[in-house]
Amino acid sequence: MIGCGAVLFGIGAVAGCAGGDSTTPTTPTSVEPTTLTGTGTTNNSGMTVNGISLSELPATQTMTMLPFDTSGVTLISPYKPSHTGIDINTITGGRFLSPASGVVTLVQLNTGQGRPGTNYRVRIHHTSTGINSLYHFEVDGAISDQMQQANILVDLGDQVTAGQHIGNLMSQGPHAHVHYDMLDAGGRATVRCPIVYFASDVAETWENLYDQKIKERDDARIAENRGAVPSLPNLCNDVELPSLRFVTAPMILRLRNHKLF
Ligand SMILES: [Zn+2]
């Protein structure tokens, strides 16, 4: 299985999300070619992305806001080795925000990646050395170019502030979500769990919301006699749960004892 949210600068390719996603062989429209110049190892060295200079951005920055409005969130799926970002499921109208100041370096419609359907993407660079937030809006259905554009509230090259509303997720199905990555100029090879870039209080809020949403999901499943689903222990995980097909009751007990979920 391919990883989720794999990004290769230079060709701007991003793999789809795990969890049943598959790549849709549609041709992207309005694709902004990603061009990255500069070494990315020195501050304010003149790095540009898609022709936009990052030299006015700070060399380092901590993310001080959640990248989404918590009110619309229905479920959160964590980072793990095969899933390089965090998924935020929302109801229609889920609001997504910039977690820090930055500049919009990519706006893309019809990405052809992620869940089947119509997906769009926004990227915001936060530092002159290339740290960026990448939002892949996976609609779980088909919408027009006009609808995609109407839900993207920033333009290429815009300067944004922490907490600025940058886009909405049009949820057309039960699996609609935003796959959120935080990447550096090296892209996938150096990808880390997004949480490591956030202030500790924001990370804690996010972690608590993850726990709450997983509990709500499991309570609903139990009420419907479908049973709880083993969950990863937190938003950033170095381990994978074994395939559920091979998990036995004693194994589940052992995993629980090791606080793996
Ligand atoms: Zn994802």
C-alpha cells in the first residue's frame, strides 16, 4: 500500500490517503507546477515556490492555532508510518484555518488523488526554509470546478495570518475529510508527524479531541452492535496495529497492556 500524502517537490505529486482511498485517474486542472529553488538550509536564502519568494517569512515558526475549526469535526485519524498526515473528517462546511502566518504557494483543483471523486488542495508555506501546511480536501463525491473554487478562500501568493479561514471541506459522503500534512522543503523523505510543529497546548487540545472523537465513534458502533474498533494510542504513532484479521482476543489484551490502544 502506498503511503498517504507522499509529496515529492519538483513534480508536486501527493499520494492519496490510506483507509480505502485509491488514486482516481482523472487529469488535474489548474495545476500549479511546483518549482522549488534555493538550498533550504539557510535562512532567507531566496527560496521560491511556484515563483513566490519565501524570503519575507521567518526562518522558524511554531504553529499556534489548530488548522481547523473544531465545531464541525466528526472524526480524526492519526499519523502512523503508512499515513503521513492527520485526517480531519467534518460535516459540510467544515472550516479550515492557517495554523500560523504564511504565504499561499499552491491552489489546485481536481487533484486526481485520494478518495475517488473531486478533491482540491491548498498549501501554505510558513517559513523561509520551507515548512508548509498541505491541506488535501477529499470530498467523497463529485463537485464542479466552481464549487471547489468557492470553497477555497485564498489565492496563490496571498499572505495569511494565524487562524485565517483558508477553505471549507465540501462533504459529499461519509468519508469526506481533509488530509493535513506538515512538510519541510525535503518533502516525503523527511516527513514528520504534523504535531511536532505545533505549540504544546495546541497539540494537547488536538490530542484530546482525537480521543473524544474516537470514543464517540466507538460508542455509536457499540450502540449499533458493531463493536469498537481498536485505535492507535495517539495522534503520532511509530507503530502499526497488526491487521485486524489476525488479531486474537489474547493479542488484544497484550496490546492493551502495552498501551498500544
Ligand atoms: Zn490521510
